[in-house]
Amino acid sequence: MPDFQTNFDQLKKSNVIPDIEESFLPTPVRDAIANLSDDEIAVLTNISQRTGSHIYLNKDHSVICGF
């Protein structure tokens, strides 16, 4: 069963969300991260590694995907 902390740590370690601090995440984003499957984590990691893209928060704490 996926959970937020495990998924967050995997995304952070794989550089998908390099600059995101856990405490700044809005509840809907935390929920989305918590519900990611292993396959979805793998896709995000693969995209990040192949393209150099990552996910970050803008100054309003909105989630932005940088490609």
C-alpha cells in the first residue's frame, strides 16, 4: 500500500522533486503523492532521468512541472 512518506522520499531521492520541502506541500498534493503507485513513481523517475525535468512549487505553492 503506498504512503506519502515512502513515495515522497523516493521522488526526492530520484530528483523528481529536488527543491520541494515536505512542509510546503498543500493537502491535495500530499494526497496525490500518497496515492502514487510504484509504476507511477517509476514513470516520473524515468521522465526525470531521461529529460532532466523535475516538479517544483512556484511562489504561490502551486505545483509546476519543469521540462
